[in-house]
Amino acid sequence: MSASTIGLILEIVLFAAGVYLYLFARGAIKFSNAEAKARTTEFREENKTWMRLLGLALAAVMAINIVVHLTELIG
């Protein structure tokens, strides 16, 4: 595996983390355990502003990096 491929995989993983963080901050991620749901709801309500911004920023930067990386690999 070349360093370029490993970099692309890392960018995709960080993009997925940004999307997950944003969805978690919005409350789109559901939990079946009542105790876990209560803890995450409390945490999300206290920290939703910065988590939304961080998730959006991380996903946006990684999306740009993925596009640039793919154009380098193709072209």
C-alpha cells in the first residue's frame, strides 16, 4: 500500500468522523439503552454548539482534501 492510498483512507475516516460528530450533535444518532440515552442527551445539550461547528468544519475540510487527492490520483 502506498503512502498516497493510506492518506486517502485516513481522509475518508476523518470525513466520516466529522459527519458522525455533526449527526450526534443534531440528535440524529439514537441509542437503545435508556441509561446511555440519558447521558448522551445531557452531554449533547451542554456541548451541541461547538460539536456542530467542529463536525461541519472537519467534514468540509476532509471533503475538499478527498476531492483534491482523487484528482491527483486520476490526473
